[in-house]
Amino acid sequence: MILRPTWDDHKVVGMYAGKIIMGIGLLMSLPLITSLVLGEWDTAADFGIGLFGSLLVGLLMQLLFWTRKRLARRHGLVTVAIAWLLGTFVGTIPFALSGHYGSYLDAVFDVMSGLTTTGLYLIQDLDHVSNGLSMWRFVLTFAGGQGIVVIALTFLFKGAGAIYQLYAGEGKEEQLLPNVVQTARAIWVISLGWLVAGASLLSITGLVLGMRPARAVLHGIWMFMGAFSTGGFAPQSYNVIWFHSSVYEALCVIIFVAGSLNFALHWAVWHGWRGELLRNIETRSFAATLAVLSVAAAWALADTGIYGDWVVLFRKGFYQLVSAHTTTGFGTIYSRAFVTQWGPGAMLITMAAMAIGASSCSTAGGIKGLRVGLITKSFLGEVRRTISPESSRITVRYHHIRDQVLGEPVTRSVLTIAVIFLTMYAVVAVAGVFAGYPVEQAAFEGISAASNSGLSCGLLTPSTPDLLKGVYVLAMWLGRMEFIAVLALAGWAWAVVRGR
Amino acid sequence: MRLRVVLALAFLMAASFLNSTGTAFGDARTASSTELVEHPAEWDGVTVTFEGEAIGEAMVRGGHAWIHVNDDAYARASIEAGAKLAGFNSGMPVYLPAEEAEKIEDFGSHTVQGDLVRVVGVFRAASPEHGGEMLIEGSSLEVVRGGSAIEDPLKPWKVWLAAVLAAACGGVLFALRRLTHAA
Amino acid sequence: MRARTRSCARLVRPVQGLEAVNRLIQGMVAEALLVVGIAVAIASATLLVTLVTGL
């Protein structure tokens, strides 16, 4: 029997979603300040409208839906889903006012791409965009990577009710500390530590590479945000090609791999458990699949003969593979080069890397290393079971922060989510084919969106059919939420219609 | 007869001189960035003439510099300068002698329409000297048309709208405070 | 994924101030070395591949 949500239930969802929307509005103060400092008055006005517009929506929601009822388990996931949807819509205000978007859908696409740290984009004439607008692209990416709920938990909540459900609804489940609010703050400390170190190193490198100081620093900060949140946006249309520097590329790789690691792992390492880096199932899974796929890609690229020697082949091949596997989406080759130079074989391997993705409870997307690792272990356990005597008991163990035993419920849920991901990849690929694109390109672009990777083979442009853009927006959102929160929202709507 | 021989010799000398500077008629083919990216193998090693807007900045490293030249729909006028939306940016990185890059005064940005430049150089599909990059190894650059500042004036209605929204926020916040304190 | 981990709190003794910053830097260096290690391993494998395929 499905219970229909009461008006009080709707109010709880509305009120808490409103708080999170306010957070989006407050984030716009960063690009607003950037524009004011740099004298970009029209852009500053755009952000003024966006900031107060978002705050107004958030405040109105809190006023209209104000209730003393506490947030319970059943509210949390729906609140997250609604907050992300509405947050996307208010986040488009500055984009829509900038004149750089062909349609409102394009602006929604870019905001969703930023928040989900995907990195595919539809902004036109990026190379002439204001610094304020660039700042917003990267603030969206960084905020989305941290989790807009995490941000809200840090600043806006005083901690009441089933806050854990909000946190978990965003695709993270690790509890670093007993209190979820403390966990959110811990995530911030780790990220800010990396921000200071990473942005400084990138800025200094930029200066050495011949960039003007203001550009070196701004690009350093932005590239850090894009890297650590495994986003994929870059300040110029040339993406990482702009810098023409193996040092800059190497720094980006270190930063985006770090960003793709589980926050619980960062926490353990920070507190002295450095051995965790090598023992953790996700690190091992990532290293194993990355190595296999990189070698396979090297083979495919050697066959094409485009790169004359192994150093060049490694630099180009490895960069794209590790960018794909961490679902970052930074590129050191032109998008179209995947098609015109790499070819279907290397593209397929890159797709596999994107599909697997990186660690759970990180800024990355994809099926996730933990699931791939656990599925592998479960499979090997099955093999052992079949070859062992009937009376023997086989336990499958793994190490993830602590030594753990792999039980049936976990195996079942891991497999279910993996299957849902694979289904989504197939659906998005088919959508691209129906829109008229060649199958390997449709699959590449679709998997890139659904795994929140952001590498493009040139398929996505402003003139791509709106329906396909809409499919990608949905896929990016579903992938980032890992389905649960969105399914909860669908279930909520169903209960409203059919419940008693 | 002697005149014809002299003319022929003069012609040959002129042709070989122009050939060696790389700016001869028919020697450097004009190419667009789209063409180069779509058919890199065909153009690999070919001397090309490439024209577009210099954007961002020149990054000088030793005696050479990196510049980026965009030959897209916004090369002559960016969106801020009034151009219509026409897709993504498109261009080529160019690696050339620093003194050639120094000819550029204005680089394209939000507030500047960059110099329109014409570059002559060799296109590389995956240059071994530059880590496998696709680029043009430029030998010469000339500024075809100087750049200019772009006006992006503040539109008054935006300020009014922001002020109205801010006031509305204040009002709702006040009402919310009263509601929560009354409870 | 319902592989809920219990909190890491019991693994940890509280770190504060300068020691915390020091530990944070050491952690970042350790992670950077992990990435470098993986990259070096894959670079070696790439070299092997190019030798085998006769690049």
C-alpha cells in the first residue's frame, strides 16, 4: 500500500529545497565580485539579477512551505532531487542574460553540466566571454563536485532531522565523522587544502610559461577547480591544449586523480594511514583498469601510426585515458581528433574508461571503482564456490578503509546500480543513433554525458537536436545522483497520484 | 633572343627567391581550422596560410612564442561586438619566432577585438617536437587589420531589475523572520 | 550501494593546527606519488607495446 504524501510532507521538502536554492544564489556572489573588481559592469548586473533572483526563489519557498515538521528519511532524497532541478534552473539566469547561448535549453545544459561536473558545453564564443561568467562556470563545477547539499550542510543547516538522507541522496555515503555536518566540513577542509596548493602551483607554472600574471592566477584557480572536481570546463575553447606544457598537464593529472579519490580515503591518508592508498579496493581497481585500458589504447594508437614515438604516444594516449577514467574530461587533443585520428578502436577503449569511472564518494562519475572491484571479487568468489567442496564456506573479503566481508545484500545492490548504469549508457547511445549520428560517436558522447566525463568527439554542438540535448541533460543528472534520488522523486510523484 | 634569355633568367631568379621565402604564389595553400582538423593527414607537412583573430595572449618561451588564432565566425566581431551566434570557437595554435608574435598589439578577449593576423607556416598533424600536438609551425606573421576595444555597456534595466529583486528579497526575509519568531 | 561504512572516527586521533597542515601536505604528496607511480608503470608498459608493435 502506497501512502500518499501529506501536505505537511510537501512542505518539508519545499522548505529544505528552498534553503539549498538559497545556497546557489549565495554562490553567485563570487562571480559578482569578480566582475565588479574587473569592471565588467554588465556582467555584474547579470549576476546581481541572478543572485537576488535565486535568493528570492529560495526565500519564497521557505516562506510558503514553512513548517516545524522535521526532515525524515522519506523526505531527504526527494529534497535533493528537487533542489538539484530547481538549482539548475535558477543557475541559468546569468548564462541566459549573457547572450552567449542559443536557447534556454543550452543554458540549462551548461549549468547541469557544471553542477554534475561533466564538462560538455554549449556556450558559444567562449574565447570572448567575461571573467565573471568564466568564474561562474567554475564555481558551479566546484560546488557541484563538493555537492550542493554538502555546501548547504556546511553553511545553512543547523543539523536537525534526517540530514544524512540529504547527504546520501547526493551520491555520497561515506561518513567521515559521526555527524554528517562535520563530515561535510571535513570534505571542505580537504578540498581547500588542495585548492591552496594546487591553484598556487598551477599559477606559478602559468607565470613561468609566459602568461600574464592576472591570467596566470585566474587560469590557475579555474583549472584547479575544473581538475579537482573532475569537471572538464576550461577557460579557453582550446581546453588544456592552450598551455602547450607537459608540466601543466602533469599537474592537472595529479590534481584530477586526487579529486577522483574517495573523500574517506583522503581523510584516512590525512590522519596518517598512508598505507590505505595501496590497500584500498578502489585504488587497486582504478589502477588495474586504467593500466589495462591504457595499454590497450597504446596498442590501438600505435596501429594508427599518428604518433611517431612512444613518448608522444604515451603523453597523448595516457592523458586522454586518465582524463576519461577519472571522468574529468580535460583534453589535449581536438574533440574531432578522436574521430579523425584515433579511430573507433581507441574510442571504444576510451568509452570503457569513462563508463567505469572513478571512486565513490568523490567528485567523479561512472559506475565507480568500488562497484567494479566488488563485482570482480563477487565473480571470483562464485568461481571459487563452484570448484570447492559443497560443504566449504567461502567468504569474500575486501579492504575499504577497513577490512570487510562482502555479503549478499551489498553484492545485490552493487550489481543493480551497475546494471542501471549500463542500461542508461545503452539508452543514451541509441538516442544518439536515432538522432542520426554514427554509432561509435553516439555511444562516445552519450557515455560521456551519462558518466559525467565530458570528453567530446565533436558530436555535441549548438545545432544538435534539442531532444538529444534533453536526453543528455537527464543522463548527466541521473548519473550524478546515481539514480536513487531521482527514483525517489519519481516514486513520490507516483504516490501523490496513486497513494491512499 | 638575348632579351628573352634575360627575361627567362630574371623570371627563374624571382621564382626561386620567392620560393625560398615561402611566400610564393601557389606555394602556401590557404586552409581553415575546420579543414585542418577534419583532414589532418592530408595537410600534414603542408605550408599553409592561416588567417584569423589572435586571442588571449602570446606566451613567450625563449626565442619562440605560442599564440592562438581563431578563424571562426567571431574573428572579425565577437558576440559582445554584435555578432550573431554561430557555433563554437575554432582555430589553431601557432608556434612562431617571438619577434613575429610581437607584431600583435591586441589580443581577443571580452573587452577587446583582437588583431586579425595572417600566418604562414607548416601544419603538423602530430608534431613530434611538440608532444604530438596539432599546430602550425609559423615562419611569418602579418597583421591584416588592427584590433579595437569592445563596448559592453551596462544596460539600465538590469540594474533596476536587480534592485527590485533585492528589495523583494528583503521583504520576504522580513516576513520569514516574523513567521519563524512568532512560532 | 548500501555498503555503508561506519564512521572513520575511531581510526583517528584529533589533529590540530600546524600538525594538521603538515599532515595534509604529507597526504597530498603521498597521493601525488601514487599518481606518478601509476603513470611511470603505464609509461613502461606503453614503451613495451611500441617495441612489440614496431613503432
